[in-house]
Amino acid sequence: MDSLTIAEQLTVHGIKPSYPRIQIYKYLYTKKNHPTVDDIYNDLIEEIPTLSKTTVYNTLNLFIEAKLVKSFNLDKNEKRYEIIIHDHSHFQCERCNKIYDIPCDDINLLPKEYEGFKVNEKQIFLKGICEECLK
Amino acid sequence: MDSLTIAEQLTVHGIKPSYPRIQIYKYLYTKKNHPTVDDIYNDLIEEIPTLSKTTVYNTLNLFIEAKLVKSFNLDKNEKRYEIIIHDHSHFQCERCNKIYDIPCDDINLLPKEYEGFKVNEKQIFLKGICEECLK
DNA sequence: ATCATATATGTAATGATTACATTTAGGGAA
DNA sequence: TTCCCTAAATGTAATCATTACATATATGAT
């Protein structure tokens, strides 16, 4: 997806496509690495020397409002962000810390006693050792 | 579980049963409300006027080391703590914010492409509207 | 009772996040 | 173009959870 289509994508969701906004969206879209605000800021500051962390926060919160992006917490008190694509779980390796996206079938996680509950969102976070590190 | 058995429980896990430690453990054990550090501190300060928040943090981290307690994050950057009993999910109601423990059968969440991964821990966090609030 | 060590406490530092006020940029109207 | 209005971006300072570290207190053995 090039900058033009990203701009369209943002516009469709009622967001004016400024340069920082496009770059942040593109970063999330192309990197797919569940970055923290720090990750995004440190990587984009070269491309956008005037970027501020506040802008990164504001932009991400704007994207979340627009349901383009979602945030989640792993263990640490530090939010991670990703483009909303399809439902999946996160697996974090305890050795290399890499985060894997795990496809997640549409399992019903509510036993029948809880069928009166309405689930709007589910987050599944797995920890363990990944295949690479087990070798 | 009275204070005596809590003291034994702690001793078995190599933790000297001081008064604050017993009270904090009892709090987690009897309340079962996924408290934050602030919750614990504010509720116990009446019983233990000399309690400090640092002690609450230290004690909880000690319990986690000993695998008596685990912590988890919901949406906010604020840890919640609970006694480790059996695997279960958390459901937080978006309206009343109450957190429900949802029994969670031992579902395998890894598709077969990921069967080389070793899962040590899983956390499932559901958001939605609870039955009470739907009425 | 004394001393060594474990436990608890207080203060200050850190790091993520937000609040708020200021500056900058972009899009119309004259 | 120039002026003006509003949206966007920025910087600074505040807030909140958590940890680091140094000090004080309590406990248990000798």
C-alpha cells in the first residue's frame, strides 16, 4: 500500500492525511511488529526530524478511535499497537521476546453459564518458548 | 483459610510469614477481586497503619516469585494481582467495569503450524457487556 | 542482651502517558 | 495574493504506576 492509498484509507475514516499520520500508519502497516510508542518514535524521527512523541500518541489514539488500530498490553506496563486486520492471538517468547501473531479460529470462550454475556473483543496472550529458541 | 494456615502456606513456599505478608495474602485470598496495588494499599492501611506501598509491591513480587500469585494487565497500564488457583479467563464489562473469572477449559490455542511452540502460560481477556448490564 | 540478618519503610528516580498551551500549516473568502 | 479560521503538530510540564536504593525496624540465634 503506497502513501496515496494510505491517504485515501485515512480519509475514508474521517482522518485528514497529514504527513506524520501517513508515515505512522505506513509504519504499522509495513512493519507489523507490534511496536511501542518508543519504537515508532525512534524509527520515524530520522524520516520526520520534527516529530514529537506527543504526536505519535495523539495519532495512535486517533487511529484507535477510528478503529483502524488497536492497542494491547503484554506483561509490561507499556502499550503495543497494531493495525486491525483479523482476530489473532499473541505469543511472546520468553527467551527471544519476539511476538508472534497466531491465527485464532473463532472459538467460543464462554461456557454456557455465561451465554448471557456479550463479547465485543477478545485478547489472547500466550507465553512460552518459540520453535526457534527450542532448537 | 485463617491466618495460621496462611502462615503455613507461606512458610511452605519459603516465605517468612510477617504480618503484612499474611494480611496481603489473606486479602487476595478472601476478596478475589483482582485488585491493583492501590486497592490493596487503601484497604489494608486501616488494618496496618504503618503499611507502605513499597511493601505491597515487594510482597506481591515475592509472591509472584514463589508462584503463589500472578499479575496481569487488562487495558490500562496498571497491574492486577490474583492468587493462582486454576486456569481461567477474565471478562471485563465495559459498562460496570466488573471483572468476571470465566472458567476456561484446557483449549489448545495453537494451530498445527505452531505445534513446535511450547506454551507456558496463557492469558485470555474478554471485553463486552455482562449479563447484569444487558438487562 | 547483643549481634547478624531479614523485613519494612520512606524518599527519590524512572518511564509511560496525558493535559494543556503554543505554534504551525492548510483551505477558503475577499 | 492576503487574511482568517480551523485543524494539526509540537513542547513543556504534570500525573501515575513502578522500581531503586538507602535507612530503620524487627526477628532469631548465640
